[in-house]
Amino acid sequence: MQLLTLILKKEKLLDEILKNLAAEGVRGGTILDGKGMGEELANMEDLPMFGMLRSILRDEEKECCKVALFVVQDEQVVQLRNTIKKTVNLKEPNSGIMFVIPLTYVSGFDE
């Protein structure tokens, strides 16, 4: 089993991605709200940063992102990655990132 993680900055694509993954047999996942490191840095009052730079970071990083986690069978991974790539071009700047981590133990997952 593997953990497919998608950090999606283009939130509007999430519904389409989830529908496509469900059509490929993904029965469940977890969706979390996230925000970029730049936004956190811009909100730190004790960070020694020039005022103009702080306002630029605040303006650029206001977007929320979605973090989608899916525990899937090994044989599903390539197909699901391809399904996601058909919906979102992860090579575009600020679109998102996807990665897969092998799992050595899973409990609570219908096998």
C-alpha cells in the first residue's frame, strides 16, 4: 500500500480530481485545508522584514491550498497519478505538488 499525497493550489480543480479518482476506484481519502509557508512568514510580527516585502508576501500568498491524502493499493498508484495529471498540470508554477510514500503498515483500511 502507498500514500498518494496531492497538495493542490488550484482549489477549483479539486472536485473534478475527486470525481475522476472515484471513477478509478478510490473509495475514500482525506482532504485538509492548507496554506503556504510564505503566508505564515508574512504574518509573523517579529520577523525582521522590510514593510514592502511583507506586503508583497501577504498579497501573493493569500491563496489557500488543499491537501488530499489517499491510501491506495500499489497497483493503483501509476493510474491514479496519471488521472490527476490529466486534470492539473503540476509543471505549471503554483499549481501544486504530488508525491507517493510507500506504507509499511496500515490499519483500519478495508483490504
